Amino acid sequence: MTMLAVNENTLQTNLKQQGVTLVDFGATWCPPCKVLKPILDELGNEYGDKLTVLEVDCDESPDAASEFGVMSMPTVIAFHNGVPVEKLVGLRPKAVYENLIAKYM
């Protein structure tokens, strides 16, 4: 599954209540966010229906970013069964995201 762009109005309805969802909070002008996007796309494709990857543009959805305490970009929040369980701030190697996903699968 490829990344799905959501906003503060559609974020909650797209969070999976079962399984793992990664929500990427970033912005189009953010260089590390541009590097992270293909990594998350790749993970979405590798895990298929087992993983949902959502993308929130903090400039377009500041209330969503504020609600989840996003202070810098990129920030990836992992949700397990609809509940936020971990937050990764900054760009990390692909293996870090793979280990996070494996922890909650």
C-alpha cells in the first residue's frame, strides 16, 4: 500500500483500528521529509495490507500536528490498533522503521 495523504479532517477516519499505521508528519519544503517519503513508500509496498502509511502536511494541517505534539519534521508516529505507541523524530535509517513495524505486527 502506498502512502495516503490525509489532513486533520480525514486523519482519524484513516487510522486503522487493527494493525499498524505509520503517520508521517512533514512538509513539502522539508529536505529530510523528501528523503523519508520514498523509504515509507517502499515499506508500504513491502508490507502491503499489513501496514497503513499516512502522510500529513503540517503546513496544511497544523491542528493535527499540534494534537500529536509534533515539534519538528519529519516526525513519524506509530499507531497500533488505533492508539499512538511510539514517536520517531527526525530522519532515521530504513531499518529503524522496519524494527518499529516488526515490534507491533
